Amino acid sequence: MLIGPVGAPITRTRNPVRGFLDIPRDVVLALVTVGGMRWGASDFGPRESGDIMHFDLAT
């Protein structure tokens, strides 16, 4: 995911299109609707991590 030197600005060394935030829509829908999981991008409360790559059980 890192392209170029570590000390370079993030806008030049990282590209989310290359997989960092690339979760297929069908995977998200299956985890939430079939798996009963919460998605960090939309289902967490104000005191919880809103990490877009995070799923957990809604217990």
C-alpha cells in the first residue's frame, strides 16, 4: 500500500483505491444483513470506533 519513501506526505505515498478501503458492497451487505454484524462506517454509536474497516457482533 505504501508507495515511495516513508517520510513523504501521505497524499503522495498511499492510495486507498489499492485496497485499503476497498470492501465490496456485497461483502458489507452479507456481513450486516446475513451475519447480523455492525459496520463501523455507519452502525456504531458516538463513543465507539467508527473505523470503516471494522465489523463486530451486535451484542
